[in-house]
Amino acid sequence: MRLRPGNIIKGNVVEIKKGMMMTKIKVDIGGNEIVTVMVTAAALKELDAKVGDELEVLKAPGVMAASSLP
């Protein structure tokens, strides 16, 4: 999939709920809209995401999240 600005939504992490295998991350993308992203425990560790952090969410048939780069 080609990445372009239309595929990427930036937002701030408002909630993280860890499960045994999967973690639910809620991302506020503005306009009273919250996107929920499910990631594995390994992906959460790699993202090192915390409440308040900015994430980029990739819109796709499957959704991925990535830490914003400076």
C-alpha cells in the first residue's frame, strides 16, 4: 500500500487498555472522533505509547499505528 497524507491520521492517545495478548489504544483524532486501534503486546512495547503521546494511525483494510517521528 502506498502511504500518502490521505492514509494517515494523527491523534493523541487518550486511553490504553492492556489485555493478555492484545492492547486497545484509543486515539483522539479531533472533531469529537476517537479511533480504536488493537495491537499486540509486542507492538505496544515497540511503540512505547503512553496516554498523551501523539500517534499516526494508518487507514487501511487493516490498521497500523506508529509513533510520530520528530
